[in-house]
Amino acid sequence: MSLVSAAALAYEILLTRLFAIIQWHHFAYMIISVALLGYGAAGTMVTLFRPRLEQRLAPVFASAAAAFGITSMGCFLVAQALPFNALEFLWDLWQPLWLLAMYMLLFVPFFFAAACVCLAFTRYAAQARRVYAFDLVGAAFGSLGVIFALLALRPATVLACVAALGAVAAALFWLSAGGRPRTVALALSRWSLSR
């Protein structure tokens, strides 16, 4: 749980920084609304399908954490390939659609990270204070960690590290839920080869 929260906050701050450089600075603030959209959608999904999700907590949580790792890098790269240009926003009718496409792409990783957080709060509701503490500690470390990481590493490397946190969180949760280590090793090797 802490790793997912750390990765999600690190990803949000990293995207804010990248968009401040790549696009105009006011587009950096849209990342906050994209993250909130992802958390709201994930909360709605977990609420609607709570009984089913609780029955399959380990595979769903591990899959969502792994999906965060994959989509955090993949969706950013696809979003950067979109022909969005803020300077043409007022006279090119395609630009609002490209902006919407960018929103939808960047929303996906936050949805998966929030699904993990919501599942943890739902499943361990009796220990909500403890879950919340792990969530906050992870978020704090992720926020501080990404700032220091950006001082030492290139943003693309930091993005890869954030994506790796999702894979590590998936593996650790799977193992703690009684999953087979061989399955984790195979999944991690496939993930590293796909990069």
C-alpha cells in the first residue's frame, strides 16, 4: 500500500514538473485534476463492485499495481506523441480533442493506483487508521523522493523508477497474500523485457 501511494504521488509531481517544461506552465496544474479524476473513478468502481473485488483481493490488487507500473510509463509516452499544441487551441478544432485524449490517457495510471488504495481501505476497514498511516507515509516518501531523484537523475529515468515501484508493489502484495514466488519472478522478468 505504501509503495503504491509513494508511486502515485511521485508520478503526480513528476508529471507536474514535466508538463511545466513541455507545455505551458498552466497545463502542469491539470495533472492535479487528472489525479483526482482517477481517484474518484476508482472509488466509484470499488464501491459498485465491492463484493466481487473483495473476494479476489490479491489478484485484483496485484494486477492494479502492476497496471499502474505499465501505464504510468506507457500512457505518458503516448500522450507526448499526441499533436497537442496550446498555441493553436483557439483556432484549431482538433486541439480540444487532443487535450481530452491527453486527459484520458493520463487518467489511467491514477485510476489503477487509486484502485489499490480504495481496495486496501475497503478490505481493511476495521484497521482504517493503520491503512491511512501507511498511505500517508508512502505519499510523503514518494513526494520527497521524487524531488531528490529529479536533482540527481534525468526525468525519463525517474519515470522508469516510478513505474518500477508499481511492479514491486504488485509483487510484494502477491507474495504477502500467499502467491507463488515463481509467478512473481516470471511476471517481473516479462515486465523488464517489455521495457
